[in-house]
Amino acid sequence: MAKELKQSRAETFVLAGSNGHNGQQWQTGLSNFSHPLGPDHKSRMSRVAFDVRQKCAAYVLALRPWSFSASLTPVALGSALAYKLEGSVDLVILMVCAVTVLVVHGAGNLVNTYYDFSKGIDHKKSDDRTLVDEILAPQDVVMFGALLYSLGCLCATLLYFLSTLRLEHLALIYFGGLSSSFLYTGGIGLKYVALGDVVILITFGPLAVMFSHAVQVGYLSALPLVYAIPLALNTEAILHSNNTRDMDSDKQAGIVTLAILIGSTLSYVLYNLLLFVPYVLFCILATRYTISMALPLLTLPMAFPLEKQFRSRCYAKIPQKTAKLNLLMGLFYVFGIILAPPGSLPTL
Ligand SMILES: CC(C)=CCC/C(C)=C/CC/C(C)=C/CC/C(C)=C/COP(=O)(O)OP(=O)(O)O
Ligand SMILES: Cc1cc(O)c2ccccc2c1O
């Protein structure tokens, strides 16, 4: 009875949507189907199809797909740089690279879900309630994470055969990304000792951009590290808004984040810096090099309401809204690079 209750609660949760993801009214597509084995068989089949879809929806929501812009934009940026500065881009390598980074990011999110739950950091009002609300079992999250890490390794192997990048360089960056994604909350738990921001700045910025650039061109270069700076700052704004929102509950759970260390006023200052410094950099690039670098400035009207919302300390959905800004800013940045006249972009 209790189990049924739990299941129905979890079903309602998935249907209604969690963490602000819009829910879906699942339709089995079997409702008008007259089954030769009778109505009982038909309804059992519909029920199984329904359960499978619900489970799939739960797995997808557990990945927190709203955050995927953070790993897709650096991949696009690295490839755009390779295209512009080296004159070519391999679409198959681009796709495999995007899947590799995405699955390692997704696995990192699951590791985060698992450890935050086991350490009692996630609670009923948390953004991530996959385990708190028993939508999935901890074992499901562990298995799914392991599956994603394996898929990531498979994709990295595929990249080795597709790209001319040396094995030791590919392995260095790939396993750097993989271990950061695990150690963010797993093992020593860098997030719990105020090092999460550094991990995010490095992995979603220089590391992912360099990885995507290197598999395209076949060598390591310092240039992508510089181009990654505006995007990395904006991505860190997502995490910083997340940590500022969770400040009180994180303090209660006994963990330390940068937001806790600097307090709410400085957190507001830092959020503004992370939000607006990239626009200053785009202005400099646009005036000194090429006007196409002004394209990301089109997202400025999205940044001001975020500043206002943060100032009023109403943090609901700020990380998700900052992630939306991150996606658009990243896309405009990539278009700006692609549209730049030949030879106009700064090189080292
Ligand atoms: C270069 C290669 C191959 C891969 C890089 C792939 C990346 C970007 C990996 C980074 C993965 C990573 C560090 C994931 C952590 C994600 C994260 C910031 C989760 C948010 O955690 P919390 O701060 O606990 O937020 P919640 O409160 O919402 O749970
Ligand atoms: C779930 C989640 C939450 C975040 O706040 C993130 C911030 C930056 C990059 C990735 C993030 C993420 O995957």
C-alpha cells in the first residue's frame, strides 16, 4: 500500500514536471487499439508502455537538461575557432565531441544528485529532488551515471580514431574533464570545500573549448583558452546564482561554498561581474577587431532583469534563466566568430 502510494506520488511528480521543467501529459498511443488478446491484455500493454515512458522521463529529468547549454556552447566555440583559424571543421568529430562532453556533464550531474542526497544536502525544497522524492532509487542514479561515463569513454575512443590528436593529449583532457565531473561532489567533494566555482570555471570554459578545438585541429593550442574566458564567466554565473540561492540550506548542511564565504552583498557584486564583464570584453573585441563580435551584446536585455531579480533576493529559477542567457550568448559568440572577416580575429 505504502509502495503504491509512493509510486503514485512519483508518477504525479513526473507528470507535473519537477525543477520547473514543464510536465508532459503522456499518451500511450494505444488507446484506440483493439488488441486480439482482449481488453485486459491491451490495458496491461498500455500500462507497461506508460511505465516505461515515465521511467525514461524520470531519467531525462534527473540529468537536469536545462544546464546542458553550459557544455554545448564551449564545444560549439572550440569548433568555430577551428573553422575560422584553421579553415575546416569535421561535422562527425563535432557531433561525437558534443556527445562526449554532454554525457560527462550529465554523469557529473548524477554524481552530484547521488552525493548531495547521501550527505543530506538535498531536501524537500531543493531544486534537485530526484532522490528526495524517490522518483528514482539511488541505485538507478549510480547505474545511469556509470552508463554515461562508459558511453563517454566509448566516444573518446571513437574520437581518437577520428581525430589526429595524439592519444596522450586526448586522454589528458578527457580524463581531466571526467575526473572533475566526478570530484565536483564525489570523492573529496570539491564543491563542499568552496572549490566548486574553480572546477566549473575551468571545466566548462578552457578545458571543454580546448578539447573541442584540439580534436578538430589535431594539436593543443593556448588560443581557445583565451576565447573561453567570456563564456566561462557567464557559466560560472549560473553556478554562483545556484549557490547564492542555496546559501542557507548549504550552511545548515555544514558545507562551504564561495557564496557562503563572501556573504550576500559580495555575492551580488560577484554575480554582476560574472554577468557583465563578458559584455565589456565583447565591446573591446568589437571595437578593436571586428564588429561581428558585438553580436553577443544582443543578449544584454536578458541580463538586466536577472541583475534586478538577484538584487531583490528572489532567487527562484535564476540558475535556469542564467542558463538560457548562457545558451544565447554562446550562440551569438559562435556566430560572431564564424562571421568575422578572414584575418580579423585576434591570435596569440
Ligand atoms: C573536456 C571533457 C571531456 C569534458 C568536460 C565535461 C564537463 C563540462 C564536466 C563538468 C561536469 C561537472 C563539474 C558537473 C557538475 C555540475 C554541477 C555544477 C552541478 C550543480 O551542482 P550543485 O551546485 O549542487 O547544484 P544543485 O544545487 O542544483 O544540485
Ligand atoms: C545541474 C547544474 C547546476 C548548475 O548550477 C550548473 C552551473 C554551471 C554548469 C553546470 C551546472 C549544472 O549542470
